[in-house]
Amino acid sequence: MTLFHPVREREVTKAIVSSFLRQVEEYAESEVIIVGAGPSGLVAGRELAKAGLKTLIIERNNYLGGGFWIGGYFMNKITIRAPAQELLDELGVPYSPASQGLYVADAPHACSRLIAAACDAGVKVFSLTMVEDIVVRENNRVGGVVVNWSPIIHLPNEVSALDPIPLETKVVIDATGHDACVVKKLVQRGMLKMAGEGALWIDKSEDAVVERTSEVHPGLIITGMAVASVFGLPRMGPTFGGMLLSGKRAAEVAIEIVQKR
Ligand code: 48F
């Protein structure tokens, strides 16, 4: 008599492979693809899935959360300015006041609650998957992304000549942070300009990022630090309210686009 139910190795293999392949097949087409699972991407994903949209997040790392997981200065703490602590209340993340209108929370707690909330809402995630290009449609509208396994991209070409996988969608959200990786695919082809992010100025940056979260090219929305990189806005250091509220704004813009299409 053993504690666990008897199971053959082949059953474990089949369970994982068939479940994964079913998900790839199902998400070969989605309504929204979010590239990057940092704070802005996770909030956008949660809002979209809550609104009933078929939403896929693609993340190149084997962990989710981006800079939200690490917090500031490798010290595992995040700061949030009012009114963004309301989102922490909604997620059930404990925090304490640091000074007037400024709150501090444990990054792993905040991040894991946000990841769980996005998953609970119905977001699907492909991790260890890197977006390496975009799919375009008429008038260069963005109609999807082209992905590959992250480790493949780091192998020399002669070893890894592997065709990437195209995934279709109605709208793509670039939530890749400072790098703005999806935007760069358009910049390389002369379809969009990118200013590069400005110097640090906390007071200016967060409002500006939320305000300028928008569709910057047909089918492409930017959120989070990608907004600062595209429009030359100041950076903000380890304060995350702007990221969270930018993610909310990106979801609102995406819902409008999907409803029109
Ligand atoms: O950098 P990141 O956390 O982006 P964010 O949501 O938040 C920025 C803050 O963390 C912080 C800040 C403000 O407080 O300055 O930096 O704008 O998360 C971006 C995620 O995108 C992934 C990357 O691994 C990270 O988890 N990513 C980047 N490029 C790709 C990608 C790519 N080509 N394909 C898939 N994922």
C-alpha cells in the first residue's frame, strides 16, 4: 500500500504534452496577445480576461512578473503612489504607509497575487517563449506575433535554424518594458519612431505613462515602460503605480479595438 495512486511514466509525459499542444492549438488565434508579463502586462491581461476576451500573455523568462518580482534595488520591496494602492486592496496585497501618499509592499507577495489574479481571470501564458517578430495585414496593421522558444534564440544559428511559430490576434499589447521589443520591429522597418526614455523624474513620469498608453500603430498598443521608451518620457525608478494603471488603460483601449473589429 503506497500513499500515492500508482501512475506510469508515460502517463505523466502524455498529460503534459497533450495539454500543452491543446493550448497551442487553441491560442493559435486569440483576441489579444500581450507580450511581456511584467506588472503592466499582467494587469492588462487580468482586465481583459475579466471582460471575457481570449487573452494570451507571452513571456520570454521562465518566471512571470518582470521588474515587479524583484522590486527596487534587488531589495524585494515595491513602492506605490496613491491612488494605485487601490489595486493592491483589490488584489488583497498588504502594504504600509511610507510617507504621505506613498506605500511600500513586499514584491513577492504583490507579484504572486497579481499573477494569480490574472490566471484566475482566465489569462493563458506561454513562458520561455520569445516574440521575435510581428505578423502584418493590410496597411501594415499588426495582426499577430512570431514566437520561438527562448533558449533557441540564444543558440548559434547553425544549431538552431528553427522556424518560428506565428500566432494571430486582433490586437497586440507591447508590455516588454524599457526594451519595447514589439515596437522595435516596426521601428526597424521605418513604420514607427521611438524617442528612447528620458531621465528619471518620478513626479512627472507616472501620470505621463498612463496618459500616453495608447494604440501607437494599427493593431499595436503600448503599456508600461514601453510607453516611456516610445515617447521619450522620464523614467520612474522602483515605483509601480504607473505600471499598474497603464495596464488598466491598455486593457480599455484593447477592448474598444476588439469591439470595433
Ligand atoms: O520590465 P517589465 O517589468 O515591464 P513593465 O510592465 O514594468 C516596468 C517595471 O518593472 C520597472 C520600472 C517601473 O517601475 O521601471 O522596470 O513596463 O516586464 C517586461 C517583461 O517583458 C518580457 C521580460 O522578460 C519581462 O518579464 N519580455 C521582454 N522582451 C520580450 C519579453 C520578448 N521579446 N518576448 C517575450 N517577453
